[in-house]
Amino acid sequence: MARLRLSRRESYEPMLLLIARSIREIAFGFISIVLPVYWHGAGYSVIDIGLFYSVALLGSSTLSLAIGRYIDHLGRKRLLIVSSILWVVTTPLLLSTKSVVLIIVVMLFGSISPTGKEIGLYLGVEQAMLSRLFSGQARTNTYAWFNLVGYSATALGALAASAIGISTAAANIDSTVFSGVILAYTAAGVLQLVLYALLTPVVEVSGPTASTSSHVPDPSVRRLIRRLSALFTLDAFSAGLIIQGILVYWFRVRYHIDLTQLGLIFFGTNTLSALSSLAAARLAQRFGLLNTMVFTHLPSNVLLMLVPLSPNAGLAAVILLLRHLLSQMDVPTRQAYSMAMLDAPDRTYLPAWTNGARSLGTGATPVLSGALLATPLTSLPLLLSGGLKIVYDVALYATFKKVPLEFIDKK
């Protein structure tokens, strides 16, 4: 069966999760563009900005890895609520931006996305919830739509940042506008908190796993998760060199473009990412999950390496847009592929580890990228990222090409 039989009340769970993610991604897409522009205008160096972003990503990954085994014991809904409360409580501290230490505290606990995409426990827990409600091809389709909505919402957040640039008509963001930005971001956390509070117990795991203090998968499952985590860490390390916040800074300094133009560029990249996520489900149904993951990702990475070779901002933006038409097709397919390998009790453990490993890999590199951008080697982060991602694609295909997997639904 593609979907569990749910009561009328319980059938609202996917919609609640979808709305929560939409609100969260609008906020993430917005803040990832506004913050680096504001910090640049406030006099923070690119190394400082890279440090802030590394702290955010490393904190997120450490949390995911530390409590991955205990998510179902602690409660999926409870963890989402606690994370949202931390968002709401810590984000207003960014208004005291003169304190580097205070900014680091907020980046650790405040769900501030450096990438415009997911950070924290939210996505991993939501994936596990959706895997409980859907199975087989329906699960792949659900992840595709979930990612479509996520990227569309991130694009709207970028468009909102562009609107800020139009309304202020200034090169930098003043403290009054920034205060409004932070209050709006805090409000998004409040709305998400309310939606999570409405979830019912159907999203929690059932059976003996839920009653134990922690779930320990079989050794074979742990080996599989370690292999996946290692590969995903390489991909994430590469992605960390070009997180959206860093790309915003790079375009700002390299081509001297303003907040309005930056918002429009990343509105375009996230919109194309959304469309590519939806197309991924259809391609995977025809060509297989692994083939779709690898053979859409490879050309996108070649395009990434061409971006810094562009002589002007217009051509660089066009190449970046073309890249995003392909680059995110591996996301829903990767999620569905990973989930299909495991039995239900392991499906919370898996994303906690793989998402944590991805955040750990990503978190190590914004500081490195910032250091490179502070030198004449300003193109190196994009070139390194594209090259390392190609290595990841080849390694992933070589590792799993003989694994027979045709939308298997493991109970």
C-alpha cells in the first residue's frame, strides 16, 4: 500500500509538515541573503562570516549526531517543538550584532541557515515522519513534492530579500530595517512552533523501538549508514565551499551587485531547484534512483566550475541558473534511495546520521572558503567544490551500482 490508512484528523499531518517547511524555508532563504549583506556593510570580514556559518553548521551536525539514536525515545514531535522554541528565543539576540560571541551563540542554537536550506533537526525528523505515512513510489513522489515546496519557499525568501533592496534603495541595510528582518524571522519560528504542536501521535514510530532508551541498528545497517555518511560528507564538504551565504558575498564583492539583484539571482536558482526536484521523481521512475542521482549531478558540477570563469555578472548568473536546473535532482532521489534500503525502525536513525554527517562536512568549509575569498584566489572555492563533487558522484556510482533497488518498500 502506498499510504497508511489514516483517520480524517491524521490525514492532515503531511499538510502540517508541508506548511511548516514552507514557512521555515521562506525564512531560511530570506536570512541567508540579508545577513551576509548586512554583515558586509557592518564591517565584518569574510573570514568572520565564514566562521559564523561554520559554527552554525557544525552545531547543527553535532546535535544531529549526538541524539540520532534517541530521537524516537525522546519523541519526534517534542524535538521539533524544542528546536522551534530555541529558534524563537535566541534569534532576537542578533539585534546585538556588535558582540561576536553573541552571534556565535545564536548561530549555534538559533536555526540560522547559512545555505538558504535546511539546518538543524527539522528535515531529518520530518523525513522519518513522512516515511511513516507513505511507502514505495508514493514516498519518492512525496519527497519530490516536499523538496519542490521547500525550494519554492526558499526562492520566495530570496525574492523577499530583493524586495528589501528595492524598498531601501541603499547599498547597505541599516539597523532599523535589520530589526524588522529579525522580528519577521522570529515570527516564522513562532508559526512553525504552532504547526508542530498540532501534530498527532501517528507521526511517531510504533512498536518496541519507541519504548527503548535508544535504537541500535544491526551491524550491517550501521555499516551501510557509515558508507552513506562518508559519501554524503564528501558531497557536503564540497557544498560548504559555496553555501548560499558565501555565494551572495562572492557575487557582491566580485561583481559589485546590490541586494535587489542578489535576491533575484537566488530567487531564480531556488525556483529552478524546485522544478528539478519535481522532475526528479519522473526521471527516477524511468531510469532508477541511482542513475538519476549521479547523471544529473555530474553535469551540474561542470557548470559550477564555469561560473568563476565568467567575465561578467550576467553570464555568471546564467551559468549558475543552468546549474540549478540539474543540481538538486539528487536530493529527493537520495532521500528515497536511502530510506528504501532500511526497515522502518532504522529510518529515523539514518537521516539523523546522514544529515548530521552532511552538516558536519559542510560546517568545516565556510571558514576555509572565507579564507580563500580573502586572498587573490577568489575563484578557488567554486573550482574546488565542482571538482570534489565530481569525485563524489563517481564514488557513489561505483559503490552502489550493483545494488538492486527498484523502489523497494521494506516493512
